[in-house]
Amino acid sequence: MYQEEFLRKITSTLDELKKIKEVDSLNDHDIHNQKKDIISSFLVENIKQNNYLWDIPTNESITSHRKKIGKIIVFFKKIIRKLLYWLVSKPLLQQKEFNGSITRSLNEVLNVLTNLQKKSNNIDELSTKLKQIEEILVQINKLSDKSSKIETSMNQIIKSQEKSNNLINELKNRDNFPVDYRKFEDNFRGNEEKIARQQFEIYYPYVTTKNSLLDLGCGRGELISQFSTLGFNVTGIDNNHELINYCLNQGLNVVEDDLIHYLNTTEHQFDVITCLHVVEHLYPNQIVDLVNKAYNSLNDDGLFILETPNPECIYNLAFGFSIDMTHKQPVHSYTLKFILEQIGFKEVQIKHLNPVDESVSLQLNHSNESINENFEKINRLLFGYQNYAIVGRK
């Protein structure tokens, strides 16, 4: 009975092993699943049974279910077993050795298959990881493409920035007037003492307090030198390095800075702010910004004074305004008055200054009034006031 059961199990196991070889026609996924099922369930169970059944017992106890003659039957069976043992002992021993050899072989096969399964699992894990790596590489390639596009865009931005910087520098250089501006003013603007005296006589009557005065575009320092001698706390601002050094050598309190930048950053408030012959050097938006910043930097009831060439005097445009190449454009008095009032200045006044010498204007013919009237109109247009001032209060 044991021999038949054992051989049946061995045959069944070998049949299953043969099936493993026959699955080559299946796809890789099915092969893997079928091998896995055989190793993990049926094959393992059969080998366990082989391990249990391979040893053939020869000394099992003999029993009988008959009560009266049972002992006699058992006695004779034992005698018969002893008589037959010398006949079957050798075949039984050979069968036992064969069973053991087969069982050991099957156990080794199981070990080999188990190791193969582990390696297969490792291969599956490696395959999964390789797929993940491939996906990562695809993403890296996409990112690399995006990075290349970003780099191209950045290079374009850098080139655009360089072009913008070059354009800005070019525009700045266009405004440069690479001459000694102090000597230029000495030659064309006139004597400092004369101008200082004229400015003081014109503007001092408007000043109601002797406190703080800020002069925007102080130039050679004509105005601040006059008011500082009267006890005013004066500050001069200019962006011309040579003119600032000239004022410092005279002991004047001046700062080298852009006018609007200074107004944006200063924490001081002033009673008087003057800005003489500056706005003609600025663009329209800068003029509005300057007036607005000056308004914010004044104390209540503070005084703001502007002076600039008068575009109603053609003679001055030809022989005054156009001489200085740093001038941008003349500003009409009505325009400046409107800007001050819009920003909030009150009591805004226009004061015309520096009429053209009469020797330059057309001479009247006293014998003909109509001709004289026309000549006066022409004189007002050609030879009127060369400058004008705008005065307003906060």
C-alpha cells in the first residue's frame, strides 16, 4: 500500500514538472504565474507527502478484529511474516533506498525552483525599477527640453536687457554736455555778482520768514550765497560735480545729487524752495514730478519759486536758450502756472524778467502811429522779456 501511494505521488509530481516545460508556448506573463502556482502549492504539497511516505515500515504491529480466534490469527501472521521476511527484505531495502533517493532529488528540485523563483522575483523587481528609471529618464528629457527653452528665453531676455541698457546709456550720453559747465556759464550766463544781486532783489520781497531755503539746481551758488549771509539755513542741490566743488570751495552748504532723488529721500521740510533755470533742462513728466515733490517738501504756507527762459521772446530763444545744448524745450508761463495750480499751489503769480535792451529792438517812427503800433507788436514778440518767474504758496 505504501509503495503504490508513494509511486503515485512521484508520478504525479514528475507529470507536473513536465508541464512546466510545456508552457513555453504561453506568453511570459502566463509562464510566470503558472510556475509560481506550481511551486507555491501543488508541488510543495506533493514533496511534503513524499518526505512522509518514502520510508517503508517492516515491523508494524499485527492485529485482528475477531475476538475468539483473533489471537490465533495474529500468531500465525507473525510466523508467516517471519518466514517471508527473508524473501522480501532485500527488495524492500532497495525500494526504501530508491524512495529516499527520489525524495532527496525532489527536495533538491524544490530548492532549485525556489531559488529560481526568488531570482525571478528579483528580476521582476529589477524590471519594475528599470521601468521606473526609464520613466524618470523620459521626465528628465522633457525637463531638459523645457530647460533648453527656458535657457533660450533667458538668453533672449539678457540680450534684450543689454539692448535696453545700451539704449539707456545712449540716451544718457545724448544728454551729456562734456564741457566745463562753470566756464560755460561764466561765458554766456554772465557775472555771478550781478546775477546774485538781481535774484536777491527780485525774490527777497516774497520771503516772509528767515528760516530754511532749498535751492534746486544751485549752479554757481549765486542765490544761496546771498540768502546765507542774511541768516537763512540754506541748502543747494546740483548734479554737476564741477559746480558742486566750486560751491564747496566757497564754503556753501551744497549736496551733489539728482534733484528729484533728493526730494524723494530727504526728511527735511523747507520754508522756501527755489528752482531757477532748471525746468528747461527737464522732460514734461520730470517737470510735473519735480513740482509735485517740491510741494510735498514745503512747510505750510511755504514759498515755491521757478524761473525759466520765456518762449514769448524770440530773440532770447535765438541768442539765449539755443546756446545751451542741455536745454530740452522752452516752457510757456501759462503751462507752468497751470501745473502749479493743479498740484495745489495757491496765489500763483507770473513775473516777467530781464527785458531785451531797447537798443536791440526796432526803433519807432514818431511821425506814423500805425507803423509804431505794428513795430511795438513786433518788438513784444521778438524783443520782450527774456525770462519769467512763477511764484506760488502751499
